[in-house]
Amino acid sequence: MKSVIVGTAGHIDHGKTALVKALTGIDADRLGEEKRRGITIDIGFAHCEVPAPDGSRIRLGFVDVPGHERFVRNMLAGIGGIDLVLLVIAADEGIKPQTREHFDICRLLAIRRGITVLTKSDAVDAETLEVVRLEVDEYVRGSFLDSAQSPIVAVSSLTGAGLDELKSAIAQVSSEVAARNSQALARLPIDRVFTMKGFGTVVTGTLLAGTIRKEEELEVFPAGKRVRVRGVQVHGSPSEAAVAGQRTALNLNLAGLSTEDLGRGMTLATADIFHSTSRVDVLLSLLPSAKALKNGARVHFHAYTTETIAQARLHGMNQLKSGEEAYAQLRFAEPMLLLPGDRFIVRQFSPVVTIGGGAILDASPATRKQRVEDRTAFLKIMREGSPEQVLAARVARRGVIGMRRGDVPGEMNVRWEAAAALAVKAGLLDCNQLLVAPAAYAAAKADTLEILKKFHDANPLVAGIGKEELRDRANLGPEVFYSVLDKLVGERKLDVAGEIVRLPGRGVVMNEDEAESKKIIEQAFASAGLQVPSLKEVLLSLKIDKIRAQKIVTLLLRDKILIKISEELVFHQRALVDLRHRIAALKTSAPKIDIGRFKEMTGVSRKYAIPLLEYLDRERVTRRVGDERVIL
């Protein structure tokens, strides 16, 4: 059965609650004070079913809101999730201040369907009723309540006159309302929290999207805590599940939370997807009747059942004039769950009157400073772009940092399957579950090659650069860096040997002096056997400077032509290989060797013998036992 949420709006004492009762048989005033004073103070709820024009049934959930100016904040908590509005105007009073404010709120919230209801028709004669009708018709002209597309119905809740016509009009308009998406991610703004004997904690709200089932785990925002759904009621009746567009009551297992930890303004949503935010980028519209809004001004912010104080930071202007709109960032006093497309209302800080509203464009705004032109261009895409264009822009603004696939559903309010399809459609690159824009990826490749070229130019005597040093210089995350590395290797634009990266054909390039010096160093140690000279003395005999000489030594050590066995001693690798063979040959005749015998066998002094024996220990050729070495 299709479910539609109907909200009332209008001035105090214009008969909103009486109208809901006449339509549903339910008194939406539930508080004792409301009944004593005869006015609605908080939002109330009722429901009924009506036949649709096609013969099916439509379940209507009514949200009755207070009309008194002191309770507009309560009105805003109820009006945010409705599908159509009944703008209630008493025939004996006509359009009043809260009529205007409520009507402005409905337009700012982009409510698309509604009916204008002239109540208390029995209190005036036919001529007066017609005058009021004409006045109202002129007032709503050009709006979503224009009589050319939306009926004006006169009723009397006291006599019942016009109620059948109104029910038919509600059924007709409800049948034209698009059904909410029950397959989307679930979101339920909480409007009431109470304890029921035998059940425990119960919360109620209008399910904006998705489906909530018994035993499902949900997340509470902004607290970020988990709760489990023990039971579900829809319009007062037990149900296995609630779907989008229904008035819903959930019996919760709080698992560590208390009833006092929950309250109006919090939101229940699908777990592990969304994140609370303390700032949002928006399209902000001011009413023609409002004063100009200065950059940085504080306002009262309302979205669904949430309200808080916000600072309005206008993009590229010092003030927003009456009746105009602009991009802005709203910074909140406390975090909340908001998503792109959500509508909101702002009220003046003092005196508290409604001055404007708009739509959330980005609930995950960039934290780094951006040029106004760049931010405006991005927000224009958020406002007008297709889903794939929006995703492409969100990924592109992150550059080579990219956007994790797992963050797409929460940032764009789409299921994982839809997010994956959008990524493909947007032509984004997947680097190990990280989405990157093609332009940013191409720039990363070009930068990597340029860094390598500059490195080779500055270090002709070094074969290449280490992977991590290259990644650090390119300022790339591991996912993008290793993807770029693999891509460039595949394109034969660079070579990788172990941890060393170099450009093809590049490596050690020596001039004549450097090549001669390399030969001198190698020959000096090759001819010395085990009685090697001091490395410092060898380097001082060269024609080249100390820095280039040291680079040649580093190259010889890297290629294992020379082997450093202590801070002071460097040997040619052939001498050490020969030593290992000589020691191994002793094993059959003398499995042990001491320092004296080692010195006698090699002809070296203690200065060389001790470091050489320690080297043989490290290489597992020998093992020290007391003052001797066991040959392994």
C-alpha cells in the first residue's frame, strides 16, 4: 500500500487539529497542556486510509503542527519530511502572519504538492467565503499551491461540509506524489522518544528513505552508537518492516545507551555508511521580506527534526541581499547527519523569524582553502550535474589523494552497487579500491617521470632512486604510487630492480676522470689482498673531488665489488671469497682455529684479524666458542 505523509500548516486557531480529527477520527493533540489551553504546542500525529482514483488504497500519515509563532521551531520539526501540505486558512480570519511564515517555509523546503483548505466555512456567509477564496487564490498564485494545479477546498470540521470533497482531493493529489525510495539507505529523523512499559525505549519519526526491519542494527547520529530494532510499528500497528514514507515507531535495544541519550533532532540510519558533519556547503536563499544577511552572521538552522546555531560564511560576497540566493558554507555549533539534497530553513538569530532556506549541496566540504571560482564551479556541478558528473567532480577535487570506494555511498547517499556503476560511468580509475580522476592520474605519471629525470641529472653516479624516496618526492599515497609504477613499467617508461627505480638507459654515467678513479679504487683493493690500504688514503690519491669519489665508492659497495666489514676496513670481494674457501678447506684437518693461527695463515696483523673473524662469524663461516672459532 502506498504511504503518503500529509502535513498541516497555518496560523494559530485556524482549525488544523480539528481538521485532522475530522478526517481521521484521531485527536492529534496528545499533551495535557494542549487540551487545557486549546492550542497545539508540539507536533501531533494521526492516520487513515483513503481510496485512490485507480481503486487501490493509500495510507495517509498526518503530521499536525502548531500555528503559534512561539512554536514555529516545533512546526519545523514536523514539516520537513512531508509529501504534501494542507495550508489551512480560517474563512472568518483570512491570511494571517503565521499563514505567511508557514507558506514561506513550505516553499523554501521545496514541497511540491498541496491543497489550500478554507476551514470554518460555517462561520461566514457565502459571499464572505467567496471573497476569502479570491484573496487566497491571489496569494498562492504562481506557487506550488496555484489554483490552476492545486484545489482550494472550503470545509467545516464542525458540520462536515466539504470533507468528502477534501478527502477526494487528498486522494487525487496523493496518487500523484512520487513514492519514496524504499531501496535506498535508511534514514529516520527522530521526533519523539519515550519509554513504554513492557517494551522499553521507543522512538518515532517519518522514514525518509529505505526500509527498516526487526532485528536490524542502526546507527544513531551524531552519537555514532549502534542500536538494534526489537520491534516495528507503522501507524500504530505492529509490522515486520517499515518502508520509506511511513510514520514509524521503533522499539530499540540501546546496547549501552540510555533513553536519556536519545532525543529529537537525532537520526537513525543504516550503520557503517554515513558520517556526522559540522559544516556543509549550501545554496542559500533569502526571502524578499528578510533583511540582508552579512557574511559570518549567526542564524538558527533547522533541517527535519534537527535545530542548531550556525554561522553563515558566504562564498565571494560580504552580504546576501533580500530575495537573492548564493553559495555559502554553514558551520554548526554541533555535528549532525545531513546529506546532499536535504532542504533546510534558517531563522534570524534575534529576533527569531524565518528569513530563508535552501538545499545542502555538499556535506563533506573540502577543508583546504580554495579559490572562490573553483568552489563555485564545484558547487554548480553539485547543484546541476548528473550523478556521474557529481561523483567525477568529488573525486577530481581530491587530486592524487583520490577517494576511497567505500566512502562514496556515505558522501553521495547511494548504495554500493549504484556507487560502483557511477564510478564506471564517470570514467574514474581504480587504484586498489581508491578512485582517481584520469587527469590527476596522468599528472602523477608525468610528475614521477620528471622527478626521476631530475634525480638522474643531479646524481649521474647513482644507479637509481629508492621506491619510498621516489614516492615521498612525488607526494603520492601508496595505492596511486604503486599503480603508477606498474603502469609506467608496463609502458616501458621506467625500470624497477628490487627497490631501485630508474629511467631506461639511465644509470651510472661517468666521465673520463670518474671512470679512471673507479678503476684506481678497485685495483688498489684488488691488489692488496687482505692487507688493504686505508680507504681515506686511496681517495686522497684521486684527481676527482671528495663527493664524487665517495659516490664511486658507494657504487662499488652497492654492486658488491667492495665489501665493508667495519667502519675502517673495506676489502675487495675476491679477497673475501678466497678467504672463505681457505677457511672451509681447514675443516677436515683442523675444525677449530684461534686468532694466532688465523694471523699466521693469512699473514695479517691483529688490526685486520679481529674484524675479519667477526665478518666470518656474521657470514656463518665460523662460530666463536671462547677464544676459538669452530669452522662450520
